[in-house]
Amino acid sequence: MSPGTVSALISLGVGFGAAALFTPVSIRIAKRNGAVARPVKDRWNRREVPVLGGTAIFAGFVIAFLVTGTLGTHTIGILAGATLLFLLGLVDDLRHLRPATKLVGQIVAATILIVFGVQARFVDNQLLTIPVTIIWVVGVTNAFNLIDNMDGLCAGVGTIAAVALGAYALRYDVEPFPQVVSLVFALAGAQAGFLLYNVNPARTFMGDSGALVIGFVLSAAAILGTFEHAGNLFIILSVPVFVLAVPIFDTTFVTIVRKFHHRRVSQGGRDHLSHRLVAVGMSERRAVLALWSICAVLAGLGVAASYLDLFANLVLMGISVIFVVIFAIFLGEVAIYRTAADEPEGAAGEEIRKTFLNYVRGTSLVLLDLVLICLAYLGAYLIFFDGNIPDADHARLLESLPVLIISQSVFFYVFRLYQGFWRYFGVGDLLAVLKAVVTGSVVAVLLVVVFFRFRFYSRAIFMIDAMLLFLLISGTRFMFRALRESRVPSDGRRVLIVGAGDRGELSLRSLKTRGGGEYVAVGFLDEDRALRRRKILGVPVLGTLGDLERAVGESGADEVVLALRIEGEELADLKARCRELDLPLLLSPATQEFVEL
């Protein structure tokens, strides 16, 4: 085990132990001084919770760094800026400061970094490095402050990001990377120790005194660890963005959505990624775990980016953009503001929502397809040349890529791929994608023949490109539908469906979209015994109609939905049995025939 790894583990352990010891003390002090977060309409917590947990994080971080780190010019600047923001956040936790006051403090802290030599040196122009450094530090600091909106979220994301930056810095033995290792592992340990008391249900919150310090130290460490010694500009930019992607994306997403809904960006609200995941059916713990997982995957990609060449990094970046856009569109459609007291009512509020959905979503889909076209063509070259594209073919790739983009984009429009709804993506839409991709590829080949005489080009590359593009385009469309249909609330009313045929399937789809997704299908009953133990859209067939009582007991159903056409004594018997079980019997719209009006 290398000395750097030993030092990192010691930092992690000391930070964890110190924060774990100091957090109970901070809870008692907060309760004694009335420093608690009280439930308000635009906040998530539903009870009073102490908010001085940031003092334990800061104490654990400083102690761990002083034990294992070295005080140099850079680290003194980082500690000085972190101390300033800790004190600023502590005053805000106790007295509540105006947003402008906190912003000025963050700018001052970022300027302290610049004075002590921590700057974004990826360009040799001081007029650019200074504002870029301030914007980066203030942006990331605020991003972590904004994601501190649900039990365990900020501390968990911060811990993952700190470990990822530390893993990247451990690759290098030259300064300032050992300083980065001590900084980020000390911070990771302090956050992990605090997290023992912050996971749902939280016994304490970190407050601004913790969130501001976490964001500031990570933003400074990202500059110090990647901007100064990385040799590739793309890696310089991609590593910190990947590692800190979740808070950056959450802040960007919330800012855009609030602007389109005429809400102040600085005001609080239940409209962050975590809140939207809960709104689509996840429990609070699962929503936080999902964001932790996304953060871990993206942070892993960020570390992996430092080991890969430019083309492999472009593929990783393209795949990440695909998932981010789909995730943003999916969560952007969640009607968070409908119940907000200050949201415009009626037609005005709906018009704002439609503006966001029609224009922002439409633009995002076109840009997403542009990324897919580029990604498929690059992937075709990488596959054909086993990941090592010769320089001559690299030039041909760049030479012909504009032709591919123009041809495919035109035929995507001709075949009306942007007029459908992804949420209803089906076989007809799949065929339209196939026609558009094949036609676009054929025309692209003809254009390459006309402009470049097809000299030294490979037909196999264009065939691979067409297959990849078809899979990517259809896959992204289907993924959006899959996300929508997977919206299963954890506390919805449990429904047992009588009838497992085509009408049962229609009833199930109706339940998944009815009332904002407040129903959960737990099983089917059907007279066809061959269907026993099989599943329809993931919902099992529990037995026949004669097994009603047993199925209700096993599934805990709250309601029964009739998706069959039964009448007379059979219907009367079913009603009587439901009354005995004290369950309402509902008639599915799928049982109705079309009638002339």
C-alpha cells in the first residue's frame, strides 16, 4: 500500500471519528439555542430538526486535514475560504442572512483562493482565469447548498464526489495532488461521520455552515487536482464536471424550470430532483439512494475519463448527455407547481407549463438526436478499427460527419419523428425510426460519393452506423416510455384486477396514468388457469376468480377493478364477496363497448 493511500485512509478515519463524536454535541447545542429548522410550506421537513450539524462537519474536516495534510500556500487559501464560509453559514443558520449577503461572502471566499494561487489555469489569460474561477467556485458552492433538501442527500453526494476526486488525485505523486488527497478524504470522512445522524429520518441537518463548506472545498479541490497538471483539455473539463454532475445538474435544472414558471430562482421550493423522484412514486429513502447511485456512476466515469483517450471520452460524454436529457425531460413533466400557493391558477398557469414542455422539450429532443447521430458515427469507427482509429480515417470521420448530420436530421424531420409523443412510443413509431435512419444513411452514402468519391471509405462503417443509430434513437424513445410507465407510488391504493386479457392490460395501463399515478396494481385474477403465475407488464396473475379471498389476503389489495364483461348472478356474487371483504368494486372503462352518441 502506497504512502498516499495510507494517508488517505488515515484522513478518512480521523474525519469520520471526529464528526461522529462532534455531531451529538452539535445537536444538544442547537436544541439549547433554538437553532432548529421548522416545517414550512416550501420546505421538505415535517418536524423540528436541529441545524448545526455543519459545525461537526467543519470540525472533523479541519482536524483530519491538520493530522495528515500539509499547510502550504494552496491549502492555507482553501482553509481560509472554507472558514469564512463556515462562519457565514453559521450566522445564517442562527440569524438568517439575505441571499445577496451570502453571495458576496462566496465571491470573497473564491477571491481568497485566487490570491493563494488556486485558479482555473486551463487558459493562459488572467482576465479569463479569475472570473472563471469565481463563477466555478460560487456555482458549485451554491449547487451543494441547493441539494441540501432531503435527509442524507447533500452529505451522501458530497462524500461520493470527495472520494472520486481523491481516487483521481492518488494517481499522481507530484504537488499539489497529495494536498488534494488530504483535503478531499478529510472532507469525505467528516461527511460520512455526520451522515450517521443525517440519513432518513434525520436527527440533525448540516445547515448552510456545512453545505457551503462542502461545495467550496470540493470546487477548490477540483481546480487544484485537475486544472494544473492534466495534459488534455477535455479531461481537464470533464473530470470535475462528471464528479460534481448531480449538484450541477440539479441547480441548472431547477433554475431553468423556475424561470419558465415565473418563480424566483433564490426562493425555496419542493421542485428539486429529489422532490420530483418522490412525486413520481419513490419513497424519500429510495429517491436519495437513486441520486447517490447516479452520482457514483457519473463520478466513476469522471475518474475513468483520466485513463481513456479523447474518442473514448467523447463516447462517455455522449452517453451521459443522452441519459441526462431523458432524465430532465421525464422529471420536467412532473407537475410540481400545481399545488403551490403562489402558482398562477387556471389557463395562465397551464400556459406556462405548456411553454416549457413545447419549446424546451422540443429543442432538447432535436439536440439529443444530434448527439446520437455523432455518437453512432464515432461508435461505428471505433468498432470497425477496434478502438484505435488511424489518423487518415480520423480525418475522413471529421470530413464526412457534417454530411451524416445533415442527411439524418433532414429525414428525421421528413419522417416526422418529432411529431409523436415518446410516452406513447409503439411499433408504428419504431417503423418510422427505421425508415428515417435507413433513408438517411443511404442518402449520406450517396452524398459522400458525390463530394468525396467514396475513396478509402468503408461501406461496413456506414452499415454499423445505421444499426447503432437505429438502436440509439429507438432506445431513447422507448426509455422515456419505460420511465413513465415505471412510475409506481409507494403509498398508492393497491388494486386487484379481475380479468387478465387485453381488457386487463388496458385497465392496468389506465391505472398507471390515472389520478397522477395514485393506484398500484398488485395482481390479476382470470379464469384461464394457464395464465397462473405468469405476468402482464410485470404484474402477476394470482389465480382465478375463485381465489379472490386468498389473493386479497396475499396482496393486501384495497380495491377490486372489474375488467371483464360479467353480469347476472356472477356479477351479484362478485359484489357480495367484495362487500364481505369490505373492498370497493370498480368497473374499468376497458369493459365498455363503443356506442353511437
